[in-house]
Amino acid sequence: MEMIFVLIYLILLIGTIIVPINNIRSNFLYRSILGIIMIFGINIIISIITYVIGIKCSIELLSVIYFFLLIPIIYKILKEKRIQLLYISAKDIIFGVFCGILIIMVMIKQYGMPLSIKYETTDASTHFSAAISFMHDKTLLLKDDSKLNEKFEFNNLMFGSYVNTGIFISIFKSFLPEIELYKLYIIFDMIILWLSVLIFYITLNNKDVLRRKIVIWIFSLIYILSYPLNSVLMGSAYLTLSLLLVTTILFVFINRQKMKSSLFYSILFVLNTALINTYMLFAIIVFISEIIYVGFKLKKIKPCILIILPVFSILLYASNISEKLQIIQEEGPMYKNYYSNFIIFVPLILIKFYNDIKHKEFFNIENVFILVNLITIICTYILKQNGIISSYYCLKYYYILWIFTIFITCEMLLKLSSYRLSLGILSAIVIFMTISIFNLDYTYSEDELSKDITKENIFSIGDGIKNNINIILNKKCILNEEELEIINKANEMDIDEFCILGGEGQIRWVYAILNKYIDSNINVEDLDYKYLICFKRATYMHQNVQELKEKYEFIYENKYGGIMKIYE
């Protein structure tokens, strides 16, 4: 069935690429990337509909729906007796391949070969477990009553990310043992990162300034190596996908005039629905910006209703709304930076604002996006200072501010009449960032990640990239190859009654990989299970390993832990 699904998926993707929408030659790469992202959005919409009517969202059903989605595409091609005019740019393909190789190198350096579990937070275990649960249950987890929900709280998760991750894992699960499905989670994360840099690149590359591609290439790399890469390294899969969706919405607005109005708003509806169910906080900024732009710039009121329509999907989260609103007061582990990553770009953005106002062109979509974003950050910062919202949620908005900051800065350089001047400014930015990166010698401890602590100053403009470099160079894994082998042995032995002794991250990943809830870190005197999985790197094990060895027998052991038999 997986092969049939892949075949129909590819046919649908090809259909979205070749279906005629205008008489202008379209870039094959652009249409392909947009088609893939649109299918992510369609998957989310299908998962909502199937959940509401109470049927399973299986890949069999998806295959049938994809097939029916092909019918209007085929009809349009037959009616017009033509396909879309397409072309392929060698420079675009070279950039895409280069970025793919770069991301594979980052993946190998970060996770090793074979892939181990290495994230800065435990968030990834939650999102992986949700994806696996969705794969098994084939429905949204908003009313999940499993024991795993006690630990991961699936019912509080926005589902856009785990739906698409779960579908991806479903397709390729037959190629790996179930115990190694986390590798597909990692691979899908890196695919989203690759798509993110490509959609950002093609959004900038729309400006028909082919001889300035070096500016676009470098800014695309600056963009992806900071906040988007950080969201992957921190384990925030929902954040990575939502950044991709926001950039795609920016791309669609910039290419609005190349589409029929009905197609433009249909694509926008799919992307908006996907975004609000992937990360609601980002959707707030995007929706407000869209309404301002469409209602006041384009002076079209009716389409605003279509923009607002996806908001009604938040009714799916209506249960325990008061508890969910309290979450915004909770601190969480994340990268924190209030100004230093952005300070070098401020002069160019202000110059662009001045020029746009001077030429009466200020009211464009990117300016609206960044202004709404900045106003939101100012408001949330005031709320943070008054203890109403945590820095964790305040600083999330910086991830999309990075999109608009880098985009507008690059756009400003591309508009300069002097190519040498634009290259000179670009060189200065790269030099200052490089000097900053080499002069920064700190990273954040696990404790600092959970507190409102920053170490920035006006010269730490390469802080985001440097922080990512430190994470990648850090060899400490949550679960290394030997510890994963312990979990694999437990699975092979079909052990059900056992307890885990380990660190919080290790325990959560055992739950996620084995897809079951097990007691953990209880007192040695209270052990009444048949087996004990223990990880020697954990503090608890350091304190109790000798006592345990005196009482119990290792039936499997390596240098990082093992499985103990408690009683006959």
C-alpha cells in the first residue's frame, strides 16, 4: 500500500506542477516546492475532516483523496489542451543540491552515523511520540486517553507537525525496524529544513536580478543557519514546519499577480489552515498582516472572510481552554536573544522604509509583516515584564522576525543601483558576523535555557549561528548508539513489566521509542518489577549502580547500562 500511496502522491505532485495557471513560463523548482508544501497543508485539512466525522486518516484513505484531487487537475489540462510552460534554471538546481549536501553534513555531524538521538531539549521526544501515536491511531490526538498522554499531553499539542511526520513515517516504516523509526523523524526534520531554505531562496529570487544571485545565495544561507537550524537542534519540529509555512505565505503574496484571484485565495486558505494548526502564535501575526494588506491595500473585504475562516479550527482545542491559556506563563528551554542577532540589519531596513515611504510604496506585504511582528514583540515584552507571559513565548516571535529581517535586508541590497555597493555591504555584514562568531566562546547550559538569561551585547551579532555551532560540536547525546541497543534488546525480549532508571530525556525517549508508558526513577527499595532498564550516565545510576549490582543480575550489559533481572 505504501508504494501505491507514493505513486499517487507523485502523480498529484506532478499534476500541481504541470496544470496550466497562466501563459507565463514557470520555474519547475518553484512549482515543485510549492506543490510539496501545499500537500502538507492538504494533509492537515484531511486530518481535521476525518477527525470531525469520526473516520481513520490512513494512507489508504489519503491515497483515495489524492486520486480524487487529481480529477479537476486532469480536467483542466484536457480542457485547455496544454500544460503549464516550465523551465529549469541550472543555478537553482546547483543551489538546491548544495543546500541538500550541506544539510546532510549537518545531520551527520549532529546525530552521527548511525543516527543517534541528540537534541538540546526533550521536546523532540514529545513530537516523535505524537507522530508515532498518530501513525498507529490514524486520528488526531486531541482526546487521547492513553497512559502516554499522561507524560506527553498530546491533547494540548497543535497537530500540523505530527500529522505530516506521522504520514512520512507510515510511508517508509517498512524499511526500518520499529525500534529505529526515530531515524525517519530526524530525516523528515532535515527535509523540512531543506525545503525552508529553498522556499526562502525562491522568494528572494523572484526579483529578476539574475546577476546578483550571489547576494541571494549568501542571505539564504545566513537565514537557514540561524533560527531555522536552531529550531531543529532544539527539537521543535512544529516550529520548523511553521517557519516553512510562514515563508511560503510570503512567497505566495509576492507572486500574487501571477495567479488568478481564486487560485491565490485557495492556496492562502490551505496554508493558513495549516499554519494555525501547526503553531497558533505565528498564525496571529500572519492573519492580522493578511487582513491589513488585503482589506486596506487591495481594498477587498470579502476575501478577508476566507482568511479568517481557518480560525474556527481552534474550536478543536476548546476543551480545558483556561488550562491551555495558563501555559503561556510557563518558562521553557529555548534559545534566547532579544536584539543582537538583528542589530546589524536595522540600518538597511530603516533605509528601505524611508525609500518606500518616499516613493509611496511602503504598504507592501513584507513591510506589513515585519511591523505587525515588531508590534507583537513589543506587546509581549511588556506582558513578560509584568509576569503575564514567559520569555519562552515572548521570544518565539523572534523566529519569524528573522524571516522578514533577512528578506527585507536582502531585498534592499538587490534594489541598489550599484552592484558593487551591494556586494560591499554584503561583504561587510559577512565579515562582522564572522568576527563575532569567532570571538564568541560561550553556549547556554541546560539550566540557562529554561530561564530568562541572555549573554548578548551589541557586538554579538553572530550569536545565533555560533550557538548552533556549539550545539553541533557538543558530542553529548540524549541516547547514544549503545543506549539505543539496550532499548532494542528490551524490545527483542518482549519485556513488558519493567522500570527505567535514567535522565529525564532518556526516559522520555524510551517511552516514545517503545510507544508505552513505564514507571521510572523509583527508589531501589520499592522495585517490584521483573526487569530494570538502567542508563549508567544518569545521576541516579551513578549513585546506586553498586547497590543494584549487589542485589540484582545483569542479563544484558554494555558500558553505558543494561537490563537487570529483579526476581524470578
